[in-house]
Amino acid sequence: MYQLYDIFFTLLHLLIVGFNLLGWIWKRTRRLHFILVLLTAASWLVLGIWYGLGYCPVTDWQWQVKEHLGETGLPNSFIKYYADKITGQDVPAGFIDLATSICFAIAAFLSVYLNFIRKKNPGDNYRQITN
């Protein structure tokens, strides 16, 4: 049963990471993307006050499952864990944290920009009228 939980949390993680990085692209998902970005930032920064900067409850739950499966020495980061697994190397945690932070900041900026700052094209009104 724990193996199914591990697969579930891996898929959930990949979905969250992927949507955090790319959810701003599609007009229909931009509002949901902004909400997920806020929740992720709140987890990393607000829950991070008590549990450590960058805290993710999904990682916490998945690591509990992995410990039940006998894994030890798990890193603080899901992304570090899979970067190591995919490359077969011990990728420096500082590099992973920096890359994660930069990519997240870019996606968050794009989400804010596209949801709240960007003005509609003047031609958008014309296209709506004629369609």
C-alpha cells in the first residue's frame, strides 16, 4: 500500500511543480495558477517559519511514506531527490534551491503580470465584436 502512496505523491508533486512552472501559459488556467503560486509561497515562507524555509507538506508526507518503505537519508527537497535520481549524481542542494527559487520567481512574476498588470490588446475588443 505504501508503494501506491509513494506513486501518488510523486505524481502529485510532478503535477504541482509542472503547474507552478507552466500554468501561467494558458489563459484559462492563469487564475488557478496564481492561487497555486500563492499557496506554494505561503507553504515555503509562512509554514517555513515553523518547519524551515521551503517547507512543503506534500514532501513531508511523501518522505514519511518513503521512510515506511525503508528509504533513509532523504534530502529536504523533492526536486533535489529526483535530480539526484535522474542524473545519478549528488547534485548540490544549494544549486537545486537556487534554480528552484529562480524558476518559481519567474513563474510567479509572469502570473502576477498576466493576471493583473498586462493590458488587453486594443484589437481584442474588435475581435470580440466581430466573432
